[in-house]
Amino acid sequence: MEDRPQHSDEPSKGDGPAHAESAPVIAPGYTIGSITDQISSIVLTRPTSRGWWIGFGIAFLIVMVLHAAIAYLLVKGVGIWGINVPVAWGFAIVNFVWWIGIGHAGTLISAILLLLHQEWRTSINRFAEAMTLFAVACAGLFPLLHMGRPWFFYWLIPYPNTMGLWPQFRSPLVWDVFAVATYFTVSLLFWYVGLIPDLATLRDRSQSRVGRVIYGILAMGWRGSARHWHRYEVAYLLMAGLATPLVVSVHTVVSFDFAIAIVPGWHSTIFPPYFVAGAIFSGFAMVLTLAIPIRAIYGLEGFITLRHLENMAKILLVTGLCVAYGYLMEAFMAFYSASKYEQFLALNRAFGPYAPFYWALLVCNVLTPQVLWFRRWRQNVGILFIVAIVVNIGMWLERFVIVMSLHRDYMPSAWGMYSPTVWDWATFIGTLGLFVALLFLFIRFLPVISIFEMRTLVPEAQVREEHGATEAGSVTGELRTT
Amino acid sequence: MSAAAELPPRPEWDRVQRTALVAGVLGLGLCVLGGLVGQALEGASNENFLRSLFGLDQFFRSYLVAYLFVLGIGLGSWVLLMVHHLTGGQWGWALRGVLRAGTHTIPLLVLLFLPLLLGLRDLYPWMRWAQEDIQESQTLQFKTLYLNAPFFLGRAFVYLAAWVGFSVVLLRWSAGLPHSPAEPEPRRLRMLSSPGLLAYGLTITFASIDWVMSIEPLWYSTIYGPLFATGQALSGMAFAIAALVGLAPPVELSAVITRKQLRDLGNLMLAFILLWTYMSFAQFLLIWSANLPEEVIWYKRRLQGGWQFVGVLLILLHFVLPFLLLLSRDVKHNPRTLATVATLILGIHLVDLYWVIVPGFFPFQDFRLHWMDPAAVVGLGGIWLAFFLRELRRQPLLPEPLLTEENHHG
């Protein structure tokens, strides 16, 4: 275990975990060449497996279901969904918040952990970022479709027009447009910039002419000169700095969608940090859900080691506790406030018509992650996978429970029930298919793990770093190089 | 341990320690005297000026603000210590000695809490609610389920016991360990720190509700606990940085503490500033935009009668100025400037506590500052600082230099 302690021999970078006995961030024995070979072979040399075709085929069929659901929606209108008054926000907002929450891990891993000098992030950031993009794309569909006439979405954007239309800037839904659009743009740029050196590697190694041309165009003339690397690293770190506030801002604005409204159970000052913690919680759960099968199928255990899984499990545990604290505060303040509406809401959640969802969410999000207190279970891949999936379900249930606050608010005469229709389910499952299909394409055509950043982790690169201060490893270095 | 024998005598601290103790006893003594004089004047004189100058109720109000200020430093040190046991990192080694000494003061802080028990009726309106009012109002009935003297005392006992229990055991288990990452720390320190942080999170939430929020018993905000805890972590961090730079001889400091460590310390302080700002703004925006009478009254009281200028001051000095300063590398690399920023933050956090607490005692009255307010801060702060220095002498102030490869078993 201790034959290649990547961190502990560099005291100036001692921000890693205090315990030296943890597993290495890359399995021993890799060289710069073998890393490049193994990761790029998934894209370039390995034949497309039958499993890939079957998996992609199924996902593609589900995307067709999504298309059908959207087409029917456009023909008939949102009445085909189960939404009504009082529950005007049904599955659409549940799924929106769920997907956008999942989309938080990518930028957290790539930006914040980079700035915190957490080297272990290197092998998971690439596909976590890809996951982020796909999740945000799925998320963005729901508010658009929920508008009823999605082709008028641009009315949300302030632009001079003859109709004198101007968005309501006091509405957090308008803030959402800016927050999500910014997040998607910056995440996409961050992901793409991170890919450029690897795209050049693929261009150089590709056997086919088509591959060389496409990867060549995407690599934007990358030659790997010292000047390229220098500018690249400055740009990458600046983007990390820019992306960091976005991790917090997007879900903060999403929480405002609820908390600005004065609906009991929604208007709660803890919502912003509690939503951000929940987003990171669900995002890491999804990263684990994807990382565990991918590393098994493509034999990447040497890159995504137990150390990565364990660290993610710890983040899952911490953010899970934050979310549990949020539930506790909501319930406690409902009674402490002595507001009969808040009290009714708390009781209605626990014992009303949707009570089973509430208790299920507590089991999924509060009880289940507690197994991660124990190292033996954190290092058990099977248990981790199950916990991650349970947390994914639990976070979906949480959003469902929050949205269902609408069904009984102040006036009993305005109460109602919500149940999703087959079209709600078709749209939701359709986006799952879209997400998985995009992931399959990503795995097939781009390197799932950052090749050039993994190269900086092997011992050869470490030696070089000791001589030339900011050469290979300085991607994990300073924010400002001035 | 033999390490204790090698500790320098630090004669240069004697004067600070003596001054702190004298000022502390004097300040607190004056406050107690002011309180007792007020009690004696009760009924004896009707002169408003004298009555306003002295008073037991004023004593408790000033004492509460000062107490929560020093409590924040003590508990903040403990929290940062536990975080460091769990995560490691160079920043924590730089502060290890100061944070440990700060944590050592928790038993003293428990002792200093006891006088407040005599003032519960003066501090908390729910202690003064008449029985018939409670009978009539369903709201008050609900409130008194949680806000009543026996339950309050029971809870306070649990908080204080948890703080002392966890911190004393933690300090005992880590006593005599070298202040350096050369050897891995015993596993049990981590095993204790996770439940310790959990216990802190829960106890400080309810302590802040009990001791501060219930001054305005009808008001509530779910983010209150985290916001209060962030303030404590910030105080602990700012005090530790200021103490490290202020107490260590400059030569030793620059020999041991690297620029990177100083930068990390500055960045952490910046992170806490941002967290405090984020939560404060979230609470303000949500309450302002909802404009519900039972919630918005809290800000109404704090944004009139001169208090609004304190609010603006908080935005400028608790966020804008430290934020801009701590972005600069030059500020962070120079221990003096970093310590100056830390001192500023510590000071403005005291103002924050004052702004949060005092308007609750005097709803919709003008800004006021009683002579006992600064006197109580000097009193409790002085006594606490003297005790802190006494504890600091018992451990290495600075970590062991990073570059030496010596054997620490010595």
C-alpha cells in the first residue's frame, strides 16, 4: 500500500488527507506511455463491443420515447401531465432540480478540488464533467417544456422588443435562466478546454483519416509546446476560479425558486445551503453510480482506485449529514415557530397522503449513508454502489416531497392531489435514456480519464517536478501564477 | 513528556498576561459593581439618568454579548482543531499550538456561563410571560413547550457538558504529540473528531436558538444555527492567526511558517468570510422578499434608529474590505498584514454580535451603547486571554520546522 506515497514526500503540498496509510491515487507500475496506451485504446484501438451496442441501443430507444413524449406534449399542451392547481409544478420541477443537483459534482470535482490541491480528483474529473453537462442538458428540458409554449422561451431573456416585454426580475425563475445558462456554458468550456491536450493525443494516435481530421479540428492546433502548456494552465486555473462560485450559485438560485414563494415548507432560510449540500450529495452519488461500473467494464481499477471511491464516500457522508441537518431544522422550526401552517405542513409530510415518500426519503438519505462511517464498508465496492443508487433515489424523493408541499397550503378549499400521468413518466424516463445515451457516446469517442493529468501522477513526472518547479505537476498548483 | 521541558519560558508574554488579567478583573469588577449599584438604586432613586447608568439588567445584557464573543473564539478553536485532525493540511500545523490553547479554555468558558443563569429573567422575555397571557395565546403555549426554565437549564447543561467532555478528551489524547505531520496521528483522534463535530453542530444550533434567538421569542429562521456557527469558526480562525503572529517572535515565525501556510490561512479566513456573507445574505433576501410580518420585524428593528448604519458597516467591514484584502497575495504573505486583517475581522464580528443581540432587547429604539458593553468585553476578554496565555505556555507555539528530518520520539 505504501510503496508509492504520491503525497507524503512533498511537504509543500501536504493538503492531502492526514493519514498516510490510504491507498495511492494511481496503481503502482504505470508509466507515462502505458497510461496513454490504456486510456486512449478505449477510443482508438479496441473494437466497439457488443455490450456497448446493446447498452447504447436500449438508451437510444428510450430517447425515442422522450421524443414521442415531447412531440405529444407540443401537440396537446401541458394538460397531458398530471399537473393541476394547486400542484402546478409536478414532475417537471422535481426532475429539473434532481438533474441539476446531479450536475453539481462535475464542477465541484474539477474546480474546487483542483483549487484545494486534491490530486485524487484527476482520474474522475473528466467523466464527472461530462456527466454534469449531460445532466444539465436533461435538467434544462423540463422548465422549457413546462412553459407550455417552449418556442417562446426567449421571452425570459431581457431583449429589446416591439411588444415592450420585459422579464420580471424579482422572480427567481428568471434568475434561473441566467444561473443555469451560465453554468452550462462555463461547464462546457471547462470540459472542452480540459480535453484539448487529450484530443491532440487522439489526433496523433488515430489510425483513421476521419479520426485524425475530427480530433485535429477539435484539438485546435495543439502542439504541446512549453508556451502552449504555460498558457493552458493559466487559463485552466482561471476557469476553475470562475467556475467555483457557480457550483454554489446555481443551486442557491434553484432553492430561491422555492424559498422566495411564501408557501409553508418552501419559505425557509436554510434552503440555499441545504440545497447546495443536497446537490453535491446527489452529484457524488451519481459519480459513484457511474464510476463503479465503468472502472469494472473497462479495467480502469488502476486509475480509479479504492482511494477515489473512499474519498467520494466520505464526501457523500458529510453532505448527507448536512442534508439530514436541513430536515431536522425544517421539522424543529415548524414546531418552534408556532405557526399553525408550518406545523400542519410538518405533520402532513409525516402522516399525510404522501407520507410514505417522506419516510422513504429519510431512510434513503439519512439512514443509508450512515454505513459509510465504517472504512470496511467504504472500501466495499458493492456496498458503495448500492448506497449511491439509494441516495440517487432518495434525492429524487426529497424534491418530490418538497414540491408536494403545494398540495395543501393555507386554504383547505384549495387543496388537491397530484399524481403523475404516463406522459410524466415517459418524459422523466426519457431523460434518463438521453443521459445514458450521451454517456455511451462520450465513452466511445472521448477519453474518459484525463490522459495528460494522469501522466503527472506517475513517479517519472514527480521527479521532474522536483527539479523544474512548475513543470508537469503544476496543473494542481497555484490559482494565479503572477 | 520530555517536550514540555524544552518549552521556552516566554518572559515577553508576562506583561501581556498581567495586563490582560488586571484589565479583565477591573472591567468585570466595574460591571458587577455597576449592576449592584443599579440594584441598590432600585426604588431608592427615581432619577432616570442614574438608573440608566447602572442596572443589573444592563449588566446581564452586556455580559451576554461579551460572553458569546469569547465563547465563539474558544469553541471556534476547538472546531478548527477537530477539522484539522480529520483532514490534515499545512494550515492546521501552523495554528496547532494556538488552537490547542484556545480549546483548553472551554472549561473556563463553562464557568463564565454560570453568572448568566442569575439573569435569565432580565434577558429572556419568555421568562417574564404571565401565566394568563400564556393561557390565552396558543402561540405562547407552543413557545413555552420549548422555552421554559427547566428545559432551558437542562439543555444548557447538555451543551456545556458536551463541549467540555469532547474537548478535554481530545486534548488529553493529543497531548505531547509533535506539532508536525512527520508521523501519522493516532487514529483515535480522528475517531473522536467526527462525533465531536457532529455534537458541536447540534449543540451550537440549539444553544444559539436558546441563548440568542429566543431574546425575540416569536422570531425564527432556520439558517440561524449554521450562521452562528460560521461566526464562531471565523472568530476562532481570526483570533488564532492574530495570536500566532502577535505572540511568536518574528524571527522564529519567519523561520518556521512558510508563505504557502500563510496563504492557506488567509484563504481559509476568506472562505469563512464568504460563508458568513452567503448565509447572512440568504437570510436577508428570503425574509425581505417574503415580507412576512413575523419574520421581517427582525430586520425592521435592526434597520432603524441608527442601527441601519451598523448594518451598513457590517456589509463594508465584515464582507467587502476583508474580501478585497484577502484576495491579495501580498496581504496574505506578510504575517503582519494578515494578522491586522484578522484583528479587524475579530473586531467586526463583535459588532455583528452586538447588532444581532442588542436590538432584540430594545425593540424599535435608537442605537445605544452602554458603558458596560465595552467594559464587559474587556472584562471577559481579559480574563480569557490571561487564561489562554497560561495554557499556551504549556505547549509549543510554533510547529516543528518542515524541512528537518529529525526523529521526534526524543
